[in-house]
Amino acid sequence: MHAEAVKVGGRPSRIGLMLDARRALNCEECSAHYRLHYDSDAEVSLTYWSVLAQEIITARHPHHTDTLVLHQLEKF
């Protein structure tokens, strides 16, 4: 299972990941734009990964990285 948020203009860390083009992930402080990339195993938990990514993106303001790997984080 692999999911990551990738800053618009950046590249995912793995080849072959699917893109969730329906949801935009934005920092609520500065509007940094991200998109969610995921594999087929992570697809069933897409809402979970989107919510987690949104929270982390805003929490890490202003230190935004190009890629935020989500599957390695502990579940809350």
C-alpha cells in the first residue's frame, strides 16, 4: 500500500501511481497545491489518505516539501 501527496509541478516518488484528479489538497495558510497519488491497494482508503494529507500539509506550513509519503505514518 502506497499513498503520497505531491506538490503540483513535482513528481511522485514511484512510477505507476494513480492520480486522484478529483480532489485538490491545499495548505489552508498559503494555498500550496498538492495532488494525491496512490497504488491500487490504497485506493480503498482514498478518503482516509486525502483527509490525512490535508491535515499534514496545513500542519507543516510553511515548510512544504515536494512529496509527502503518507503510508509510512502511523494511523491515528
